[in-house]
Amino acid sequence: MQIDYTGSLDAEFKGATPAIQFRYADILLNYAEALAELDGVGNAQKIIDAFATFT
């Protein structure tokens, strides 16, 4: 892979500066895990709602 540090919006996947891409499912999972770490029982409904939006 050739990396061009000048970057270009038109040249994605064509040797331009690579972009970081996240799947929506990964974002929801990270959000749910953060809620569980903060207060799992208190945020139970928010966690359920996060997964319900994905399905």
C-alpha cells in the first residue's frame, strides 16, 4: 500500500491517506460497554436500548 500524506477526498482506497472506519455495530457495542462500566445496573435500560437500535 502506498501512503500519500497529502491526502485527497476523491482518492479513497486508491493509495491516498487511509481513513479510519468504524462499523455502527462496534460503536454501539463500545457505548454499551462504557455504560456497563459506569453503572451496569443503573444503565441497564440504556444498554438494552443501544442493542435494540442495532437489530
